[in-house]
Amino acid sequence: MKKNNVILIGFMGSGKTSVGKSLAERLSYHFKDTDKLLEQRVRDTISNIFAVHGEEYFRSLETELIRELREDMDHTVLSTGGGLPIREINSSILKDMGYVVYLRASKETTLKRLAKDTGRPLLQVDNQDKKIEDMLRIRTPIYESVAHEIVDTDDKSIDEIANLIMRSYRGL
Ligand code: S3P
């Protein structure tokens, strides 16, 4: 594991982007976000990429992107799309790139945060509750196995979460 990058993983709505920005500021690190980088790269929104090319194509873009990031990422906090660690090849790259932190959120918190969201194509379904439950069941053990640290986010503010990660990261 490289010791000069922090990688945030977790389900949609777990706070990866907000926490990532706050953490990067505290550490005086760069901040990068895989979803943003991909949108810039293909000059389109995530929703359109899914709609036009499908999920598998999007997953290939993610793998290609983190392969490139692994080569030159330094002093960076990277927040990742919620599905990125699910591909085995991706999770091994992430572990290699830096200190991986899983921001864990319950189904209830996730539902609350994402109820009105329209930018996540995988959640534009009739029964969001069931969809999130099914996805969490599959993904949670994977997130847990990839992470060097797990932070429960349900009752914590962005600042509290960033502080917790700071402390353990500094103590490495
Ligand atoms: C996805 C999560 C999204 C985005 C895409 C797919 C997923 O990122 O990459 O909609 O499979 O969980 P966020 O976790 O930043 O919402």
C-alpha cells in the first residue's frame, strides 16, 4: 500500500465526495473523484453513459481510469463511484494505490439521502427500498474486505468523519 493517498469507498450517498473534499483540505492533498473524472473524459453525464452504452461499458471506463491513476496519483484523496470496488481487478488496484476507507451507511440513512436523487441510474426504479437492500447485501462484504479502515457514518457529521480518518491515517 502506498502511504500517500487516501481512497474512499462506499455505497451511493455515503458521503465520499463531501468527506473527501474536507479530508483533502485538512491534509493539504489534491482531491479527485472518479465519477467527475469520467464525466470530464467522455464529456457526458453518468446517467447518459449508462443509458447509451450500458453499465458494463461504464465499468470498463472505471477500470481504465484507476489503472492510469495508479501510475501517477500522489498526495491525493480519491473518492470512488459506489460500484467501483465490486470488480475484483479494481479492488486490488485500489488497495495498492493507498489507504482505503469504507464509509459505511445503513439502508435507512442511504434511503433518506437518495430518495429524491435523479443522477444515479441504478436507483431509478419503483422499489428503491428493495433495490438498495439487495445491492447492500451483495456489496457490503466486498467493501469490508477491501477496506483498511471502516467508518460508520450514520450519526456523524462530515467534519467528524474527516477527523476520524485524519487521526488513523496520521497514525499509520
Ligand atoms: C454507482 C455509483 C455512482 C456512479 C454510478 C454507479 C454504483 O457513484 O458511479 O451511478 O454502482 O454504486 P456514487 O457512489 O458517487 O453515487
